[in-house]
Amino acid sequence: MSLDVFRGLTVAGMILVTDPGTYSAVYRPLLHAQWESPTATDMIFPSFLVIVGISLTLSFASRLSRGATRRDLLRHTAQRSVTIFLLGLVLNGFPDYNFSTIRVPGVLQRIAVCYLMGSMLYLAATAYLEKRRDPRRYQVNIVIAVAVVALLAVYWALLRFYPVPGFGAGNLDSLGNVGAYFDRSIFGIPHLWPYGTTPGRGVTFDPEGLLSTLPALATLLLGVLAGEWLLTSMTQKKRAITIAVAGAFFLLVGLSLSPWMPLIKKIWTPTFALMSGGIALLVFALLYLLIDIQQWKRWCTPALVFGTNAILGFTVSGILTTLTDRINIAAGDGTKDTLHRWGYLHLFASWLSPVHASLAYALMIVAINLALIYPLYRRRIFLRL
């Protein structure tokens, strides 16, 4: 249950930070960092990836124990990854679907790619150990840990030493870093995130770009490690402690290396991958302790509504956010406001300070999304891709 709650809290957090009443009045932790010094909001996406890593480990182990083959799992994983990737494109294009400017990268697209690559690596590692007739689970952890180190080392080398034409090597800004250069070259500027701008240069990068998927995959693999620890014969408390200690270790390593490699979420630097993954593991360990061990479950229902229908929650929130910015209604002075702006001004800004009104509007959007999905949860309808 703790995994579903963690997933649900992450979905709710995503909705909260993407739907303020106005971006001109937002508490700093609810904003993405401009570049360095990540905020609480910057921890949301890494948490999704860690959750995917834990989930795939538990799911594969369960299905293998019921007689599924690795070929079956790989085929299903590939189909699911393609579906998630395409859904990301559908949401990126909604409602105009202008294919000359549709954004190709995205959150769901990155999750799909990392899920597929992480699953392939995990299935290959477990198949190899099975052929050797080595049942020790820690051998899988060693393979996964080596993969994490390799991915982060390769990405670090690219960031530091790849000679970007016109900029040279080692640039970590929004214009000259190697990931931004590859994204502009491969996708083309019209197909990148429209808010990934550099002052005076327009759109220059995408936070879910191609190369930065490598360290994002490493973050997912930290979740795979946690999933493997959950499958051991240790007691529940020892599992929670192990995951918490690992989370603290990754957090401290990321922070200690940050003077040499800054913590930048928008290019997912190796230090950010370790720090954010460590924080996600610490949060999960705490939830595992409270919910699955101590059985403190009475407060969990709202999170479970989102967590058990996470893809649906993500999709509904994306559509709702877009529509509130597109639907216009008449304002009192004869002009028109978007539904978003009208709701912020008339429901909250008329009696609250701007920052509190902005937060209240975001909380209302979270509640609306919750109300839309709750009937499915009540009827135990859980949509899967």
C-alpha cells in the first residue's frame, strides 16, 4: 500500500505545482528551480521514476512466480512503453495537434523509455543469474549498481568533455550544454519545450531531452534496488532501514559532489540524479514504515485514489489544465478571461493575498481531479495500460 500512496502523493504534488492561480505569486518550494539549487517541486519527477523502478521489480517477480516467461514480460513491457510514449505525444499536442510544432520529448515519453530500458536490463540480469543457478538476490543488486555508476559516469563525461560546436566542452548552462545541443540538432527547436528558453536566444533546451534520459534511467534503477530489497527475506523493519540508509547515502553522495557537478534538474546532472533518488527512497522508506509496518492507513484514501489510477490522474489533470487555459468566459467589464484566470480572481484573489489565493486555486484543482477519479476508485476500477 505504501507504494500506491507514494505514487498518489506524487501525482497530487504534480497537479499542485502545475496549476497555481498565477505563477507571479507562488511559494518558492512549489516552483521549479530556475537552474541550480533544486526545490521540492524538482523532486516530483525523480519520485515517479523511483516508483516505476520499485513497481517493475515487484511486478516482474510476482508474474515470474506465476509462470510467466521473460519473453512474455518483455513483450508486454514494450507494448506498454509504446502506449505510454504515444499518450505523452497525444497530451503534448492537445487540443490543436499542430504536428509542425508538437513537442516530442515529455514526462510520459521519458518514463516510457526509462521503463523499457530498465526492464530490459533487469530481465537480462535476472536471466543471467538464473542460468548460473545463482539464487542470491544481492548479485542482481551488484549488476544494477554497476549500471547506475556506468550511466552516470558516461553522462558526466559527455557533460564535461564533449566539444559542443560553438561552445566547447564543459558548459552547463541552458544554451551550451551537450544535451541541449543534441536536442536542437535531433528534434529541432520547434519540437522542444516552449518554456525551455535562454534569455535573448529563445527556445534552446528541453528538460526531458535525449541525453539526460541516461541519468534519469539511473534514478529509476535506484528504485529497482529498493524493489530488490523488498523481495529479500529480511524483516519489514530491516527492509525499511536498508532502503532509508541507501537513500541517505545517495543523497549525501549527490550533495558532496555538487561543488564539482552542480545540482541541476533541467539537465538531470549526475549529482541531481543521486540526490533526488536518495530523497525519493527516504520518503518511500518512511511511508513503508508508517503504512505497511505500523498500519497507519486511515489517512491514505485520497492518495490511493490517485495512486491506483496514476496514468488516468496524469491524463485528466493535463487535459483539465489545458482546458482551463483555453476556455474563455465573460468578465465583469465586458472583456473575456480564461476560466483559469477568472477562477483565481473571483474565487480566491478577491479575499486572499496573491500567494495564498494562488495556492488555494491549485488546491481546488487537485480536489477537482480527485473528485473526477474517485468514482472509479470506489467501484474498484483501476485502468492499466
